[in-house]
Amino acid sequence: MKKKFFSKILVSLIIGIIAVILVTIGIDAADNYDNFSGSIIGRVLYGEDEGPCPDGMVFVPSDKGGFCIDKYENSPGDGCSVKNVSSQNETRDNIDKADCEPVSRAEASPWRFISQSQAIAACAKAGKRLPTGEEWYLASLGTPDPDRDWGPDDCQVNANWPDQPGLSGSGKNCVSAAGAYDMVGNVWEWVKEEIRDGQYGDLSAPLNGYISSIDIHGMPLATDTQVADPNFNEDYFWVKNTDIRGMMRGGYWENKSDAGLYSVYLVSPPDFAGTGAGFRCVK
């Protein structure tokens, strides 16, 4: 009799524990509906410290299921001949080297003097690709974008780090909601977008000016040539409405309040490779 009694208690206890576990998993799944890797089941499948993204990348939720983006601005990897690139010739030498790939790591010099087409090729060598403008915008959301009083822990937009450009991840506050560093400032970042004679798909690019409206993909729709808009962090839109112009986003180390997560630079042709032009990749 006693055995049956204790057996019933044990069964009830087990059922109760299972019910609690299932409820906990259900609540956790609801809380992490857009970030499966952060859920209990996701951590079990991917590992406690691992997610769906390779090392050096962070996951960005999107309505298309999400993607991985490099956590830091890319720098030349260990197999590259030149670690601190200072000319487009050095970029070409790196890309031509079989075991040279771009990497995403903290405290590294950004890979500069690279054109849009070269950035596409460099990402491909790492088994990745250059982000679209929308992907870059989604990854940048949540990055603090103040319009003045920049300190050493903020994004570098006013030569406010020890070096220009600074080492990746130098500004501990310059991180997006997804965990990507330096999306604002330090170096401009190429994205896989372009305009042709002022046309961006079905849209006509606005004039040079302070951004006053954007679409749901993060593309500026309207600008004001005189008045900076605090609703868009006083960010600026640069454009030349002739020929083909490649797109860079974010700003660089001395754009001040003109730099930001809304800032877009559509002035340079796709083969431009300047001191402030860098990149990062997605997968």
C-alpha cells in the first residue's frame, strides 16, 4: 500500500517537473522568437557559447530569417602580405595571395584603400559576401549616435580615438543592439548597392543634405540642405546624381555629427579606394 502511495507521489512529482520545464521552454521561446540561438533549445543545439554564426560574427534578426554580420570592421588576416594597408596596390597584392582572407577581430587595423568590387571579392574569399544596404542598416540599429561631445569610448567621428583610423572595437560604447562594433564612424563601409544617374531602383536619390526621412530599408528619402534633423541624429546624405556611384555607409573618423547609422555616401564610383573606405562581410 505504501509503495503504491509513494509511486503515485513520485509520478505526480515527475509530471509536475516536466510541466514546469515545458512551460519554461515555451515562455523562453516566446521571449526569443526572433533570436532562436539565444533560446534554451538554441543554446542546447548550438552550444552554450555558440550560435548560428561563425566566430567573429553576430546574428541580426530580420523578416527574412536573419543573417550573420562581422562583429568588427574587416582587417587583413594572418595569411595576408600587408596587415596595415596603405594603398590600393597593397589591397590587390593581398587579394591575389591565395591564403589571404579578411577577418573580423578586435584591436586590428581596418582594411582600407579597397574599392567596392575588391570588397566583394575579399568577402567571397572568406566564404561570405558584402552586405546589402538594408542588412547593414539593420545591423547598425541601436548604435549610440550622439551629435556632440564624443569621448574615447564613443564611436570615432571626431578623431576622438588615439589613432585615425583606430583599432577595431576601441570605442566600448560604439556597439549596435546586435553586438556589431564601429558601425558608425572610424571608416566608411562599402555595401552592395549603387545608383545610376541618381536612380536607386525605382527611387530618385534626394539632394545632398541632412536626412529628414528614410524608407523601411534605411534608404534616405528626403533631405534638408540647411537644417539638421535631430530625429535622424543630424546625419548627412552625400550624392552625385551622375554616372554609377557605389554606396558606403556609417561615416568615418572626422565626419562629426554628419556620420551615423543613417548616413549614406553615394559620391564615389565603384572603383574608388581611399583612405577612409573599409568594409565588413555577411553570411
